[in-house]
Amino acid sequence: MTVPMSVAIIAKNEARHLAAAIASVIDWVAEVVVLVDASTSDDTVAIAATHGARVEIEAWRGFPGQRNLALERCQQEWVFFLDADERVEPALKQELCDVVKTAPAQLAGAWVPRHNVFFGRALVGGGWYPDRQLRLLRRGAAHYDPARAVHEVATVHGECVVLAGHIRHLNIETFAELWRKQADYARREAQTFHQEGRRTRLRNYVGAPVREFAYRYLSNGGWRDGWVGLILALVMAWYAAQTFVYLARMDGGTL
């Protein structure tokens, strides 16, 4: 018996991860919708269709825009957002089924913790856990701000609960992937800052990376994850500075 919930996956060139993400939910939800970026060049579409998902191909409009479109295209009252490199763990499956079937009228969403896996290791420090994500949303009661280009969070009209079950996030497997992802996040963060009217100051090049390293490695116990925690704190600090490099370029290089 399936639970009356849609699972929405935003995907571009996700042939490597997509099948396992779909497999973690396809047997117990009413539908899986994979919203594919029209510029995708690998087998993402074929893999999604082969594994039972409904495929929607659309031009890229940013993560908030794609998520809003997914909310429109899904057919169930409840939508759970899952990334292609994520998996729903068994305990979370049971919780989601229970929440959707018994949700009171005032409930609009649910926060879900994630196990972030870097180089095969689920982290405990550095701000990477519990890393709660607002992923279960009631359609019609949630909307994403198009101006928020990175780390987008839905605005909901109603109450939210915090679940105990986890998403397993296969975050980073190689150093090349780490550099690529963080560069992308830094550019999108700079875009958000630019839209908000912020400008780069000289102090940002020192203050931002120092604060990020202190936050990741010291305040949030990144040291508990050994060499992985140290590397991640250093990389995150570097890209905190890079965000302001990108912002300065958007401002024409004016400090």
C-alpha cells in the first residue's frame, strides 16, 4: 500500500546517483516526479523513466524556481523533496508514512535530519549534523523565494514538526567533487548577496574565512571528524573568501 505523497527530485546530469535515490522511495509513495534540467546531457531521463518516475523536462530557473515548479507539477497534497545523491533511511520512511496519514490541518511541513557522508564517512561535527532540512511540504502552504540562489528554504504557512528519521546524503566522494561543489555554492551565494545589495569590503577577505574556520572546526567540533573535519573546515574557509571575490567581480571589481 502506497502513502499519498509525492517525491520530487530536481536533477541535472545525475545518472550516477539517481537510480538509488528513486529506489529508496518508489515502492511506497504515490508518485516520484523527476524534474530534469533541459540542458542535461547524460542518461538521467532514461534512468528516471526506467525506474518508475514521471519525468518533467524544463529549462533551468534556479533551485527555488525549480522547487516551486515541482510543487505545481506534483499531484499529491504532500511533497517530499529528495536530492539525487540522497536516500531515505528506513526509520524515516515509517515516520513519513505516519505523518502524512495523520497530519492535522494546521501542519504544513516537517524538518528532517541528514547524515552527511564525506569520503565514505558520516560526519558528527563541523555543523554537518544534524543538518535538518525542511523537505516535507504541504502543497498550497509552501513557497520558495526566487531570490535565494543557494541553501533555499521554503516559506510555509502553518506549523512544522521535526522528525527523528534521517536522509542519508552522499555529499562528497572525491576532492575534485568537493572543489567543484563549493565553487558553485560560492558563486550562488555571491549572486544572492549581490541581489541583496551587499558589496565586498577588504575585511571580508580575512574575516569571512576566519569566522568560517572557527565555526566549522572549533565551535561545531569539526576536529571530532579527524582529517576529514580539518580538510572540510579549510576548504569551507577558502570558499568563504571566494564568495566575496565573486561578489567583487559582480560589482565591477569595486571594493
